[in-house]
Amino acid sequence: MNSNRLKSTPKDVFLHLFNIVTFYLSVIGFITLFIQYINALFPDELNYYFAGIASGVRWSTSVLFIAIIAYVVSAWMLEKDLAKTQEKRNLKLRKWLIYFTLFISAVTVIVDLMIFVFNFLEGELDTRFFLKVLVVLVVAVAVFGYYMWDLRRTNGKTNLPKILAIVVLTVSFGSIVAGFFIIGTPTEQRDRRFDTQRTQDLEQIQNMVSDYWMEHDVIPEDLTVLEKETVGFSVPTDPITHEAYEYNVTEELSFELCAVFAQSSDDKLHRNMREEYYAPVVYKDFYNENWNHDAGRMCFSRTIDPELYKDMKGELLESPVVPMR
């Protein structure tokens, strides 16, 4: 059969396009997953958002897990088809896709090295940035090397594609499993999100109690009073049990809020909670209360300082709402 006159069949178009798209998705998922791991293991104290990292890991894991399986299956089907018809290695569609992938990987290597040199000259080459550059560089070089070899080979009888498929699957699934140790299992992440919700609920109740005191000069006896005084306000309940949070008046200006937490908090969770909340400027100091907790029942004691709040009644109405960082 004359390879110069060989044309792509609908099956060829489907397999080659499906293979290359799933390959790109696998590479993107793999690189993004490791970048999120680096963000978690080497946190930036000035810009750290653990919930965002965890969400990024979940998305990257989902993309990588599905795409890598689809890519390996389609690559196996392509390799089987090419072994039967060697002339198909010279299909224009196949060569266009290979050269386009080589182009993308080569440009990625060059740009990655440019960014590395630029940051090095600026003196901002820390461990976190270096590892991210290294991940992109290694993946891009590996992609370029593999497709350059695939473009040049003429003999389809080789075990290298099978070996590479095993290595790729092992590395990919190993990377996914590593996430369980870095950001926690799905159950642990679910518990962490519910604990974050509990903390935010307690914070909301705390603010409503302080609002009530500023208006009435007395702490409410129970939380049902807040619902009667505030139109449309419903006292939050535990997101799992739907039971009311404990609220106890301990002194004239003091009260405590209690909840049952699934996990012990850490600095990551505490910083993350600050980034999700909006509050009046006059509450900035009040929002910096300590909400660290252990697993199980935990109570937080709060005392209203009349000196701190004496000027808030007038300022609260004039203060804009800005995001708490």
C-alpha cells in the first residue's frame, strides 16, 4: 500500500484526536496536582488558602484519574492498529498532532526556563517556586523526548510503549494516593469542611450577640431572642446533627459558645476561615478571636468589652463592608 496516498479513516481521526486530547488533559492534571502539593507542603505565609488548595487537588485528581486511563486505553488501541498497518505511521493527521505536541512541549521548556532565570535574577528563587519550575520542566522534557522517539521509530515491534504505560499509570496513581497523606482522605476533608462551617456558625452567633448587646445593653438570655429581634435571622445549627449549638451566659458581659468538632484544628484551617468571611471594619479586632479547637466538644468563652464597643454604635452604621483577610 502506498503510504503517500493513504488517507485517514473516521476511526483514525477519532483515535488520534481522542488520544491527544486525553494526553493533554493528563499532563495538565498531573502538573496542576503537583503544584497544589507544593503549595500545601511549602505554604506561602502571605497568600495561603488551604481550602483552595484542597479543592485544586480534588479537581486535578479527578482530571488525572479519568484522563490517564482513557489515554492509556486509546494509546493501546492506536498501537495495536499501527502494528497491523505500519503505513499509518505516516498519516498526515498523526504527524501533525505529533509535531504540534513537540512544538507545545518545546515552547513550554523555553518559557519555563525564562521564568526561572527571571526570578533568579530578581532574587526570588525560593524552594516553592523552584519545585514548580522543576515539575513543569521535567514533564515538558519527558513529553518532548517521548514523541521525538515515537516520530523517528519505524519498527512497531517494541515493548517500550507497554513499559511506559505501566510507568505512567504507576506514577499517576501513586501521585493520587500521595494526596491522601498531604491533604487528607476524602472523609477527613469532608470533616474539615464541616468543622469550618461550625466555626463560622459560632462566629455568626457571636456577632449577633454583640449586636444585641450594643442595642439593648444586655446579653440575650438565649438564642431564640435573637430570632425574635432580627427579621429573617435564623440561628445556625450543627450541619450534621442539626442540633442547636450550646449558648451559656456565664456573667453579665460574658458568654460561651460550644460545639462538637470532628477534628482538631490547625493553623491552615484557622487562616482559611479568615479569608471566607465579610464583616464591618469596626469588627476587625473582634473577628481575630481564637477559634482553634480539639476534636470533640469544645467551648469558647467570650467577654464583651464596653470600652471597645462604646463608639461602635455610631460607627457601625457608617462603616463599609470589606473582606476580612
